[in-house]
Amino acid sequence: MGTIRNSKGQMRVIETILASFIIVFAMSFVNMFAITPTSPKYDVTDLEKMGYSVLHDLDKQGLLARFVYTEEWDNIKAALRVTLPLDVYFSMTVYDLHDTKVNNATIFYGNPETFTTSKNIASVTYGLIGYPKRNEAIYDPRILILQLARG
Amino acid sequence: MKKLIKNKKGQFIIIAFLMIAMMIISIGALMHGAVTYYKHEPWQEYLTLIGSIELNSRHLVELSLANYTHTPDNTLRANLQKWQNNLTRIYRGYGIALNYTLASDTNYNYSLGLACDWNKTASFSAANATFNLNITSIGLTGYKFTAVAFLNLTILNVKAPTNEITVTVKGEDKTPITNLEKDNFQVEELNIASVTSRYDQDHILVYIIKCAENISTIVTVTVWDQRGIQVTAKYSQS
């Protein structure tokens, strides 16, 4: 009973509670800035990285320029489908330097709704300079815009 | 309550916890800065960007050489100037600046980065440009690379009795070009019956062009590679 009536040390309890609040506040404040690997920011960065790698690899193999300049849109689509994971949807548009759309057929895979509803859409821009033909080699750049989203 | 408020003991604990909280926040901020710097900077994306600019600059040098071997116009400088301007438009917001220097090497007698020495037994077409790439948004300055395009055609021998011409075609670093077919060759005033390739001890790979008609004393062979670069070589039988 003497312990209950003892009024000494109550301030310590209040201090500890206050201090705990300070620690919890500090922890949650730090946590606000933490970016976990599942965050949307990482997802978009990951998709962008993937998009750049795929286009660069296709270009290195000499396929991308051939498909674009000989307008083999189905082959581009097939190449992207093979190289990208199944759950990654894509939409590609090819422009010339006057911002005129060059591809008359759609280069698209996935659910169209994904691109309108998804918050995490990555966009990758890639430039090509031209493609030589037997008696003709002209500088005629193309701008490729590849949009990627997870299905 | 008054007693509690007036109690002057224990403030040190609050100060100590406040300091601990400040330390946690500071360490947290430092950790955040250190971890997210490497995780958030898309280095691979930047490497691919640099790689794609380098690759397409090389392609442009090859394309300009291919154009020069088909037409007498040296378009390399004009094309590089356009590419320099168009890069900032294609990759907006990166702060890309690409500078170039055209080769003026006396070995190959380059003229504004391009050289053609044709109508000899060993003929060649060559292009050479050195680039300097700066990307201000990622703090990249002074990234240098050299783009070289080269195609050599050498007529090794001509066998009149069998109407066969043996040639070797080499690219950069004197590596043999392996993927050439009948459509890649032309023999002046003669039709080609077939083109075959075989291993050679000295040249690694040689092409044997079999002509449909009788070979004259002077043979002129032209070759195009997959990049569209052309070379013409001439061989006189003594």
C-alpha cells in the first residue's frame, strides 16, 4: 500500500512516456523518407532500366534500325515480346524529327486499360540515325518512345 | 500536481532522450542519403544512354562513309553537325553536348574524316572521327570515344582458265568479313555465277568469285558490306 501512495518517481514515468513519444516521432519521421524496394518509384525506375536495355540490345544487334527503317512493325513487336517479361506491357511509337508519327500499325502488347489506369508507367526515349540500303545511306533520324507498365 | 511541476529532478532524462532522438534523425538522414543515392540514381540507365549515343555515333560514321562510297559528297561533317543538334532534341533535359574531331591522319590520307583508295589490287574505304561527350545532368564530362569504319578489298589472284577470282574482304582491325554473298559482289562487265568462301592460312577467310564469262586481262571487283560501305579493287594480269 505504501508503494501506491508513494508520490516520488511519478515525474520519471511522465518523462519516460514523453521520451518514448519523442523516439516514436523520430522513428516515424525517418521512416517517411525511407523508400522500400516495392515502392512505385523503384518500379518505374526498374521498367525504365529494362526498356533502355532492351532497345540498346536490339540496336547493338542491328535489328532495331532494320525493323524501324524497313517498317517491320510486327517484327519489332515480336522482338519486344520475346525480350521483355510477360507481365510487362508495352506501347511503342516511332516519330521522325518533325514529330510526325511514322508507324502506321500499332506496336502494342497488353491490356489497353493498364496504360490509362496504371500510376506507374515508364517512358523511354531512344534515337536512331538511319539505316543503309544498297545504294543509299541517308541521315534520317527516328525517335522511339517506348512506354512500359506492369500488368 | 504543483509538486510534480516544481520537481526539478529528471530533466536530464528528457534532454538525453531528445539527444538520442536527434541522433536517430541525423543517422537516419545520413543513411537515407547514402543508400538512396546509389539505389535511386539509375546508373544502368545512364550507361545505356551513353552506350546508345556512342553506338549511333559509330553508325553515323559508317553511314556517312557508305554514302561517300556511293556519291562523291562528303557528308560526314554535315551529318555530325545535325546529329549534334538533334541529340539535344531526342534526349531532352539531359544536357547532352557531343563534340567531334575529324581525322586528318596521313597514313590513310583522310579528307574531313573520310578516305577512299580504290582501283588498286588492295583498295580500301575508311572513316575516322573522335567524339567527346558531356552530359551535364549526370555530371559526365569528357567521355571520349573514337568511331572507325573500314573496309578493305584485296584481289589475291585471278585464274583465267577457271574464271575464278580470289579476294579477301577485311573490316576494322583487319578482321575478315564473313557474311558476304553473291549479291555483295560485282565484277565489271561480267556476270557472277557463284561466290564461295573458304579458310585460308594467311588471310583466314577468302572468297572465290566464279564468273559466268571469260575473264579479261584487267579485272575490276566491287564489294558492299552489310553497312552499305563499298570498295572497288582492280587487278591487272601480266
